[in-house]
Amino acid sequence: MNTPAHLILGATLFARPDALRVTTAALAGALVPDLSLYLLSVHALYVQGLPPHLVFGEMYFSDAWQAVFAVDNSIILWAALAGLGLWLARAPLLAFGGAGLVHVLTDLPLHHDDGRPHFWPLTDWVYRSPISYWDGTRHADIVGPLEGVLALGLCLLLWQRFRRWPARAGIAVLAVLEMLPTLFWGFIFS
């Protein structure tokens, strides 16, 4: 899934209009599994000046990058965090761990050759799904629009739940960010 869709889903499931710490934790948990990719990519592209084909064709699959992805995309670790939050009755920790867990669980069936070792530290095995949210040869033409419809529907639900304008502005930004890839590629190929 695209990162904005993860944020929208995490907010829908765990954010609370009357609890800023819980909402912030939910958004952070939904973001963290993708954050290392953004940080590593920005550093490689703009600090090191490496070309995109090297960054996404080789470095992404390197042992060093995959070791980072194994930790922040571990179903085991996110489930442990969510479970600890539940056990301790700490809503922010539950929201953080729960949103992170939902993120990695929804990524698992939507990556083919770019999947992550979701079951680290038990194993470095990577599930290679027959479908992908971005790869056109793996049904992205179906998955992508379904993700967009789901995300926009959840944005409407969030809009009803969150009444204050800063929250609604954030929801609108997430909706636009979720639609940008579709709009961009639709414009390019039309």
C-alpha cells in the first residue's frame, strides 16, 4: 500500500478525536515501517548523489537495507508492541503498535519482488505475493484503484469523526497524497 493509505487506515482504526497522544501515536505507528525507506533513499539520492536505478534496483535489495527493513517491518515486533500496550492498558502504545502491525499485515500480501522479511527475528524469509499494489504485471491495475477507493472512503469516515479544522486539513492532505500517484500516472499515460 502507499504510505498515505497506511496512515489513513491506522488513523481510522486507532486515532481518537479527543486524544491527541493516541492519534499521534497511531499516525507514527502507521508511518514507521516506511520511514527507513524514505530516509535511506533520500540519503542515497540527495546526499550521496546516487542514481535512482542504483538506489531502487540494487541498494534496496542489499543486505544492509534489508536488515533495517527486517526490524521495522517485523510482524513479531509490532505484535509485541501492540500486545504490551494492551497488557499495560496504555492507549498510545497500543495505537502505535497496532497501527504498525496493521501496516505490515497489509503490506505482506501486496508485494512481490520487493517484499520484506516480515517474520524477523524468527526467519529472514520473504513472502512473494502474486499481487502488487504498484507493479502493473502483478495486478496493480486492480489493486491500486481498490486501495484508492478504500482510502477515500476511510477519509470520509475520519472527516465525520474528527470535527476540528486542523484534523480535517490533515485528512484532506492525506486524501490528496493518496490520489496523487493515480492522478499523476493517469495524466502521463492519457
